[in-house]
Amino acid sequence: MSLSTRRLIRYGALGALCVVVVGGAVYLFDRSDTAIPATTADSATPRSAAKPVVNADEQPVPSAAQSDQAARLIGEAGAWPATASFPTPTRRSIRLTR
């Protein structure tokens, strides 16, 4: 085999490997999660009585008290710099390391 034939085989194998990897990634990330079939005991209860399933990725909605507290804290944080006195650095207070 000549050098160009070996390169062609090598690049072909590398290309096929890339296609397999991309195809596997698409398969894993694009598939939908299938629900587990209901058993006879589960089918006796009506669906409306069941609690909705909360996704682990979703964050819970804050309560009204938590929202009010967050708004108050953000307001205090915005007003604090106007009343606070920040020390201005002087040449002596800045220490440079060499």
C-alpha cells in the first residue's frame, strides 16, 4: 500500500468514528423519556387526584413573603452605597508586590 492509500483509510476510519460519535450524541440527547406503564393499582386512582410531578431542573416559585423580602433586600442594597463612606486609596495604602 502506498502512503496516500494509508492516509485515505485512516481519514475514512476517523470520519466513520466521528459519524458514530455524533449519531450517538444525537440519540442520547434527543430521545424522549418514556413513562413507565401504569399498574392496575395505579389505574384505580383518577389522574386528577395525582400530584403533578415537579421536574428536578425547575426551581420552585417563591412565596409572596419571600418575594417581598427579596425586594426589600435589593432596595436596601441599592441605597447602601449612597449612605456609606468608602475609603479612597492613597499611594501609601496601595502596596505593590514585585
